[in-house]
Amino acid sequence: MAPTKVISADDHMDLHTLPLDLWQSRLPAELRDRGPRVEETERGQFWVCEGDTWGRAQPHSIRGLPSVFDRVGISEWITRPSTPEDRLEDMERDGIQASVIYPGPGGFPVKDPILKYHCLKAYNDWTSEFNSQAQGRLSNLAVLPSHDGQAAADELSRAATMGHRGAVIDHFSMPTPMYDPGWDPLWDAAEDTGLSISVHLGGGTYMLPRAIGSWVMSARTSVVPMQLDEVLAVVCFSGILEKHPKLKIVLGESGLGWVPYVLERMDQKYLDFATNTRDYRGEIKPSDLFHRQVYATFEDEKLGIEMIPLIGAGNVMWACDYPHPVSTWPNSMEHIDKVLKGLSQQDRDLIIRGNAAKLYRFS
């Protein structure tokens, strides 16, 4: 049986669950008129900002998607993930001791970078208060601004003082690649604070937009985890990891099956182009950097489990993905016992608890 102190390394706080006054009550007064707000329409309440409609706000149900809460007969569930007491109750039901919480898919698409910076600060303030309701169990990640490396570093440092255990950045919206020197302040701050930097699936496709109710959604979700391959190659080849040996990178909802192939190919190309690489070539081969500093997360994946001996159990973290429809909730313990039964107890413990406990400083 799975140990009782399981940690889910990738859960979510979706937009439609957030408090309706989150930004209007927390943004500086001069920004509130431009900031995200909830407006009533003929079709219900929607989040709007800068003339754009983001999505529904606290609807009674999510159109086109089955609710994971149907499995236990809970009909009024929209605000459960954003209410600490209810979220903890749901974790107890599932046998989860601690939860690492990412924002919802798509993040917060504010166009103006300064406005977005303040929106993210407000969100991080709220999630810090949320985490404090059960500091040893709830860990919303701080969301970092992606328009400027120094701004991201400053917010990471601020997040650390508020008790955040890690942070996530939307690398898809960076105006310059993450290997640009302008992002060095972020990697320095991550080492200084000891907080890991996560990236999460969500972009990288050009033919497959998010389209609920269409075959496009099935196609997109089949391949979108592999779009994190670029991040993995960048941090391993560019010097980000080698120059920042205490930096930890997390590939959120990456899955596992593709990872051994990319590790093998990176090592081969590291050798193939050794004599022709003039700008930067590290002394440590990519797979060794991965094993020292990178973590991949997964949920429900048969082939990926078979790949764990090639990836290394010390670089893998299991996730429930609460409260998404494809989540293993509320049957995570049975799921863990089934999919990880072929691994040693030592490896199982690392994957479902040990790695995340060390990375996020859970006791």
C-alpha cells in the first residue's frame, strides 16, 4: 500500500475557481479599472480584462467537461479548490498529505506587462495567505512575471519572504529566450532563495489550439507535454544549469515517456558537435545535468513507468492533477499501488514523496 504521506507535485488553482474580488480588492487603486474583474452577462459571470474575455467565473459546472467531483456525488464544487478547508478535506479523502499547486491552464493573459506584474503580485499575495492556512500541506507556487528577468528575480525574492516554496514562469510568453543573459538575475535569485523554478505544459503547438469539444483538443493534449523538450535542451546546453549548480528546474505535467530519448539524443549531439561549438560548450554532459538538477512530473502513464529506470527515480515526481477531469482523485492511492507496483519501495517513496519533500521543504 502507498504510504499515507503522499505529496502531489502538480495540482491546480483554476481561473474559474478564484475569488471574484481577487484583483479588484488587491490591485493598487490606480490599476483597478484596467485590472481583471468579473462582469455579469446574459450567459453568466465572466472574467474580463483589457477588453478580452478570459473565461467563466465560478459557474455551476464546466461546459463540455465532466467534473471529477461527480465520482463522489459532490455537485456544488466550483469553489472547493479555492477554499482552504474544502481543499484540505478533498486531500484527506484522497490520502494526500501535501499539494504543490500551479495556476490554471493559460495562466493570466494580461497584455500590458506592468499591469500583469501587479496582477501576479496580487495573486501571489492571495496564495501566500491561502498556503498559510496549512503551511505544511498547501503550496501554491508563486507565479513570476515573464516580461523581464530582473522583475522575475525581484518577485521570486519577495515570494520567498512570504513563505512560497517554489515558483512557476510562463516561458512561452518570454519576449526573449530563457537562455538570454537578461534572465540571469532570475537564475541567480533562484540559487539565492533555494526556490525551484517550474515550467508547465500549455503552449508550443502551432496547429492545435485549445478547443474543448473538438478532436483538436484530443490531439493537442496528446502531444503538448513534449513541448517542454525545448526547455530541457536549453537548460542543459546553454549553461543555465552548469553555471547555477544549486538551481532546480521542474517540468510540470511533462510526462516521462519522451524523456529518455531526449536525454540520449542530447548526449550524442553534445559529442557530435563538440569541435564545432564556439560560443558555449559545458564540461558536464546534458544527462548528468538533468540528473543533478531537473525533475519531471507525471500522472497516469504506463510507458513512462517503464522508463523510470532510465530517467532515474530521483528525478521523477508523481502528481494527482486535482481538480482536473483527468485527475486520479479521489482514487490516487489505488492508482499509485497499481501503476508503481513494479518499482522498489525505495523508488516508490522517492517518486510519491521523497523528491517533492526535499525540493519543496515539506517535513
